[in-house]
Amino acid sequence: MMAKDEYSSFVELYLVEKNGSDYLKQAVKRASDCLIMAPHGGKIEPGTSELAKAVASEDHSLYLFEGIRKRPHSDLHVTSHKYDDEEAIDIVSEHAVVVAFHGRRDRDDPATVHVGGLDAATRDAIINELALEGFNAAVGCGELAGEHKNNICNRGSRSSGVQLEIPKSLRNDLLSEPDLFNKFSRAVRKAIV
């Protein structure tokens, strides 16, 4: 079971938390049909911002919401199907392909990336490319399926998107091993071009 979020919406979060001291947001629109995002970036789900930036590079649009203070994960985490940040909704709605990076606990599987969302073609292409590079990847199920129609990744112009749920141990490995990080981000980039 996942920890309960401190806030059920960004409306609630913005009444208490301060931009620049508690969180930072970044939205960069580029001439691309693809948006890469880390909706729980920075210290909320470490490693997801770095992956989103690497995959977006200078080609694809980018959205980041980053926790910048060390604190419990749930403090700034707004569940993906309740993600009501207007800037995120606006930039997502302008893109046909949306790929969101998330972190998950290792639980009993510290290696498998669960890939979900309603964009089955892109989801399957990402799984395939990751597998070709030697990463464990599978279709997400249950709370990792990303199939809620209001999930921020599914609110693009095609009403579908993809979310990657990456286990903590793998994110730590990616951040500490540049070659592995580059291999992972290249595989995802290859699947979305």
C-alpha cells in the first residue's frame, strides 16, 4: 500500500508550500509532439527529474515539479489522477505523446520498470527498447498501471500517455553509473522518436 498523500490537490498544496523554497516548477515547450515529465521530481522521487531531462534533451518539451527540501515523499506528492496543476495540464494538453517518469519502492522487485498508461503502442515500444538494452521492463498492473483517464500522462491531445515506474534501487544505480544512465535514457528516446 502506498503512503497517503499530504495534499489531495495542488490547490491545497499551493496554500501551504512555497515556490522556490519547497518546490520548483519548470515547463519548457519545444517544437515537438512529445512531452517528457517528472511530476514528482527532485527529492520527491529522486532520479526522475534527471531521467526526464536526459530523455527530453533539447528535442522534446519538458515539465518538472521538483521537491527541493529533504522531507517525506508524501509531503509534496499529488497522486497522478488528481494532478491539477494548471501549468502541467496546459502543457500536457498540447502534446500527442506524453511520457512521465515516476519512482516506486523496490518491494520484492528492485529491478523491473513497470510501464503503464493508455498509450499502448508507445508503452510497448519503451518496454521493447529497454529489454533490448538489458533492462527488466513489464506492463504495469494494479496501482502501477497508469490507466486512469485523469492520470496526468493520459491528458494529452490523444487522451493517452505512458508512465514509467522505476524502482529505487535501479534509480540509484542509474544515478551512480553514467553509462547505465545513458543506456537507459537512450532506449526510451529511441522508443519515442
